[in-house]
Amino acid sequence: SCLAAQGGFCSVDSESWQQTLRILESIVAPAFVVALAALLRAIFLGSPTPDASIQVICRRWRLSNEETGGVQCCLSRERLLRAAREIPWPSLQRVLIAPRIDESLSFAAAVAQATDGDTSGIEYCRQQLALPKEELDPAQLLTGHDLQQLGIPCGPIYREILETVRDAQLRQAIRSREEALSLARATWQTPPHP
């Protein structure tokens, strides 16, 4: 079987095609984006530039940006979701609260079921998604405005500081605004910074 990709053909061997069919059969609630991700998975995994390859194929098929984005979400999140128990909570949490998580979980579950049968990572994700909102996605303790008030000059350092504070908050290492401000100051004062 062949699918057109980047001006040529990307061959999908018989074993990969059989696996693709097993993935398609394992999709519990079929959705176009999830099924298309299953069809394109072998190309995604075999391409030196997977995102670009999928983008080209979707553009040639005249898919909407919404559909293309959904396929890319499914493909790019699969491994992370299947290995969720080994992923640091702050990294996993950011994926779980992102748009299209239901499609991504559906796709990852189908792949897991069809390849090795291990759906424990997907089950863990679903357990985490059942957490109360204030635990799954608590309000951020700091913003860029808070960093300005601390006298920290605007720039790329804001992202680093805010991510450090958010990670600590999600790990429950800090719980208050005062602790967040203290961590922000310490992060800023730790070299190197421009």
C-alpha cells in the first residue's frame, strides 16, 4: 500500500498495513481525525520530518486546519500518553488540559490495544482527567505582570520563570502566592541570565 507524501511515495510494508488495520479496528468511538491518524501513523513514525510530512499530506487532501491539527495532536501525543506513568506530572498535565485530548486518548488507546495491549498509561490519564478541576488545573499563582512588579526585565526569562513556578505548583512543592514569588526571585537570581 502507498500514500503520496512530499512529491513521491512513502511505501508502507505489509506488516505496517496489518498493524494499521488492527489500530482502526481498535478505535472505540470512531472519529475522522482518529481514523486518519491511524492511517498516517506508519508515515509519521518512518519520516525524518514527521510533522512536515503529515502537513504536506493533509494539505494535498485539502483538509481543514482543524482536521490537520487534530491528526497532528493524535500522532505527536501517542507515545507520551502511552507512557504517562513515567512522564513528570507537570509535562503530562499540560497535555491533559490541552484541546483535543479526547481524540488523542482515543487514538493512543487504539494503538496500545492493537500493538502491545498495554493501556495502563491511557487508564492513568483518564484517572487524572477525573480529578477535580482545582487539582487537575489549578489557577496559576503568578503572571508576567507579577514578574514585572518584582523588577524582572521583560524577555524570554519570563517563560522560564513562569514554567518553573508552574511545575513546582503542579508537583505541590509550593502552594501559595508568597512561595511562588520567592521561587520566581530565586530562579531569576540563579545565573545565567542576560
